[in-house]
Amino acid sequence: MTLSSCSRRMLTTLSVLAMLHSISVNAQTAPKTPPTLKALEQQGVHFVADTLPAPRGMKGWAAYHGQQPLAFYVTGDGNVIMGTLLDSEGEDMTSKPLQDTVQAAMMDGIWKQVQKSHWVAEGSPSAPRTLYVFTDPNCPYCTQLWSETQPWVKAGKVQIRHILVGILTKTSPGKAAAILASANPGKALTAHETAYFEARQKQAADGRKIDPDGQGIAPLDRVPANISQQLEENTRMMLQLDLQATPALIWRDAYGAVHIRQGVPQGDLKKIMGPI
């Protein structure tokens, strides 16, 4: 399910303000890594190389933020221009070399980010494949994905690492916190998803409308500070990666390439999960 319009506006506003603030910083000299770029790094921009085609006297830096490739051109006096360079005929000189330069590093960087998130594992740690999923406890599509992936989990073929967020309904944060704070988070998550799935099955049978807030694990009334921080960091990571819906899946294929997908894959689970 998608983020609220409020969350999307907040992300957009913060990103724009942070970028404008960083770009306004002027360097007095032009060292190998200008101070302006250092300021941008603090806002979550990752610089990969300074090999982009650039006008004489300027250096083109390839970078990314979340899933967005970015091009920065540093002038001789240390000022920075962000955007696309066009030649005399109006042809784009930036996009292809930018994509070629940052793609592998960007996806590898995303993989390293989600590895450091606060996740709850389901399945064998020795499984040959790992799937990260941004999961909201009240998301019906997350429960659908959970159900459809169980054959791979139970066969020991895939370990799913649920990056819990609480963004959809009033009890989402409390339920996510209850799972994370449990003595056995993996067991708590399985019990919650099982109960929610069974409730949805009964709904489909008799046509009743289900209230997600009343299903599964009971939400915590008071969330411990450390658990609240974990949920905030997970949500911030989701926003930084430009993901606006749950479930959001991140995985490596058989060749090691990183992929990202939002929503329940329709008919593509075998491509993501591999053979059972």
C-alpha cells in the first residue's frame, strides 16, 4: 500500500531544502573533493567518480541519491552546477555516461543500506537467497506476499528479512513496535501474519469487510525509545530509497545483480525467489 500524500510531501520538501542548502555552499578553493560535495554527502548523496564529460575548466561528478542518478559539475572556483549537459546540437551528453557510471555502485550501495536496517528474519540463515521486504503490519498486500512466499521459506531456499515500518493506519506503528520488541521477533511476525491471513480468508468467504487495525498482534501502547528509533530509521531509509508503497522488495538475483520492486509480484515470484 502507498505512503500517505503527507509523507510524500514531507520527503519532497526535505529533499529540496537539503539540496538547495548544500548547493549554496561555495568553496574557496578547488581541491580534489570540493567542500560543496562534502556538504552534499551529509545530505545522503553518494559520489562515485569524477569522470563525466564536462566543459573545459570544470569537472563532472557522477553521484546518486536513493535510486536517482545525479550529475554535478564543479567549476574552477569550487561552485557546483547540478543537471544535464547538452552539446551544441542540444544532445544529452550526461545521461548515458551517468547511468553507466553509477548503476552498479548505486545498487550495491542500496544493498549495503538495507543490510544495516532493523529487520526481522523469517527462514534459514543459510538459505541461498535473501529477500528484503519493507513491511507494514496492517498492509494486506504484505500479508498476501507473506503467504505466497511461504513455500520457499519453509523449504529453506530463501530467507526473508522484513524491514518493519508503521505508515498505513493508526495501529501500524504500535504493531510494528510489538514485533520488534518481542523476545522472538521472527515468531511474533509469523504469528501476526498467520492471524491476519486467516482473517482475510474468512472475509473472502463471507464477504465481510475486514478492519486491519483489529487483526493480528496487539499494538504497544507505549513504544520503547530504542524501538521507536528503529522504526524511524527504517521509515527514513524507505523514503531515501524513493519507495512509496508496501511491500517493497529488494533482492540479488543468481548473478548478484540487485533489483527493486514495489507491490506484490504477479506471476514473477519464481524469478525472484529461484527454484523450490
